[in-house]
Amino acid sequence: MALSRIWASFILVAILVASIKFLFFPNYQDIYNDMVVGSGGDTVQIATKPIGNLSPEIQKNLALSSDYKADRIQYKADAKKKEVAVYRIQETDGVIGTSNTAVKICIGLIGIMTLFMGFMSIAEKAGGINLLSRLIQPFFSKLFPEIPKNHPAFGHMMLNFSANLLGLDNAATPFGLKAMDSLQTLNPSKDEASNSQIMFLCLHASGLTLIPVSIIAIRASLNASNPTDIFLPCMIATFTATIASMTIVSIKQKINLFQPIILAYVGGISAIIALLVVYLVQLSRGELEVFSKVLSNGMILFIFLAIILGAIYKKIDIFGSFIEGAKEGFNVSVKIIPYLVGMLIAISLLRTSGVFDVLIDGMKWLAITLNMDTRFVDGLPTALIKPLSGSGARGMMVDTMTTFGADSFAGKLSGVLQGSSDTTFYVIAVYFGAVGIKNTRYTVGAMLMADLVGIITAVTLAYLFFG
């Protein structure tokens, strides 16, 4: 029910804000059209003004160039620089375009899902998943006390967390959906999220990733002086968010995190990550990218090799097993379409209505009122959009770096924020939708609290590392 109320609130708030803009702001007479059939990147002409009627700052920039953009408003001066056409730039598609995008996302998942679910089926029949379950069972049995000993769900979750850590998004999704399906077989109430499903999804959504390669690549393309300087803050922020997720859900489920086995595993994992970080921070950007590619892609090939060798040893029907699992991957991809369409259209309405602009302006006003350093506010749009849209947050990060500079405080902060969490509502829609969960219980609240911890940590680290 919590997700249902949040979804309805997104739509109601978006329409309310859009209506206020339509009634009281002359620049937004086409906002209803934008929200329904508009396309991201569209420019809507809202006025033509004499250049003398614009602010001194805009006039100064137009004197240097006939094309100037500020706060998602674009100004184009004529050849004589007397008249200026004013345009509003739409951030994202309206609900019609977003619905099509959601379906395309699911269609794009079909190939990936059939590939990895096919190999998962081989691994299950060859006993590989049971082997992984036995290896991780001492630790996971404490975090997931409802799961029977050596259940395959342990192995599926282990594969998902490993793929996430290595930044293998394509592999993490099918592994994660298979884990949710395994957990659903143990769920006594099929419409309501179980404790194990909530713990798994919150840990997954915390987004623990070793190397933020895409963020480093974007910073390099924007001529950052040291593209890898956000690596360590990203690693610390995402690790903190993961620990926060584990703690929040454990408190709710009354799990004692101070059990020796939990402390030993968490301590051991932390030590391994710390050693990797010590090694990785000494690498150049090029070396870091090569290491990431070799480690991540090499790991996928190693998994495939291990599965095939195990299947040969067990003398199972390898190709038949692959086809059986691949069919399941196709069905799951189609099943999540309605859930993803529903979530993405609500997010589209929030973005096209300008709700985020209101939030950002409010935060900046509050920071000024409290005599705080306002530099962090310019990096926050990435954090606000990330729980709703990964591509939207990536676009906002690029926009921040382009506007303020890749080496600016806001630019670096946006990079750290992009790497410190996952797309909360997308994850909820896809993973719970795949198994038909309608009552998510306290999942949304726990995830958003962990996101908040990640944001606060990222902002704090940005001031510590970048001043």
C-alpha cells in the first residue's frame, strides 16, 4: 500500500504544480502538452523580448554569443542583437513517449535475461548454485533467518551482489530477478513482500560498486584535470549506504548485527574492498579502465566457463537446460512491462511539471536563510532524480558538470552522488513486479532512508576531499 500511495502522490503533486505554473506563469502555457506528448530536448518558444528588457547578466552573455542558456531557459538573439527569442527546454518525454520508452526497456532486457537466465538454469542443474549457497550460507543465514539452510536463493543473491560490485548491470538484473523468484517460493503471502525479499532488495538498491567507470569516463570527456578523483569518495559513500541499508532493515526485523559471524564476514569483505581501493587509487585513469574491463568482463567469461565445466562433469543436457532457463527470462521481461510503465509515467509527470525545480529552489533559499555554504545545492539535482531515474540522474550530472565545470565543487559532488546509490523506484517496480508483489510494506521507506544516508555522506566527503 505504501508504494500505491507514493505513486498516486507523485501524479497528484505533479498535476498540481503544473496547474499553478499554467495559471500564474506566462512561460508555461504549453505545460500540459509537454506533460502528455512532449519530447525530451524540445524547445518551446515562450516569448520574444527586446534585449534591453533582459537582465544585465543575460545581456552580457548574449553580447559574447547569440545563443545563451540558463536555468533550462534558452535565449537566442537576432542578427542585430535587438530582439531575443526565449525558449523553454523540456527535460524529458511526456507520458506517451515515456510509456513507449518503458516497453523498449523491457524489450531490451529480453536478450540479456534469456542469456543469463539460460546459464543460471545450467548452473542450477549442475549444482553450482547449491555450491555457492553453501559457501555464503553461514553469513546469509544470519541476515536472512527465514531462508532454509543451503537454499538456492543464497547462491542467486551472491551472484547478484557480486555482479553489482563489479558494475555488471546487465548481469546483476537477471541474477537479482532470479533471487527474487527463489525468495518468492518461500513467501507464505504471495502478494506481500517477505522479510528476506525486503532485506535483499534494500541491499541491492544501495548500489555497492567497486569502480564507477562510466562516471570517470564522463568526467574525462568533459576535460576534468583528474577524472578519477571521485573514485574514493564514491566507494566510501556507496559502502556507507550499504551498511545503512543493512542496519535499517535489521533494526526493523530485529536482527542482531553484532553476531560474531556477521562481524567476521562484514569485516572480511570490508578489508578486501579496502585493499582493492588502496591498489586502485594508485592507478591512472587508463589503467583503472583497463583493470575494470578485464575484471568485470573476465568474471563473466569465468562464470560461463565454470558453469559449462560443471555441467560437463555432471553430464546434464547443457543446451536443453539453457533453453529452459532462457524461456523463463523471456517471460519475466514481458511480465514487468505494466509495473515499469506505471512507475516511469509517474516519474515523467514529476519531471515535466517542474516539481524538482521547486525543490531545488526551496533548498537553495533555505541554505541562504541559514547562512550555509550553498555550493552543495547545485549538485543536489542528481541526488533527487537518482532514486527515480538512472538516465535522468546521469543527464543531470552531465548538465551540472557542463554548467559549472567538471572540476567545480558542484561537478565533483554530482559525480559522487551519481555513484552512491541506485534507482530506488525503478528497482522496486521491476523486482517486485516480476514476482507479483503488491504490498511492499516498509521497503520504500528503508530504501529512501539509506539513500538519504548516502547523500549526506557524499556531501560530507565532497567537502572533505574537494574543499
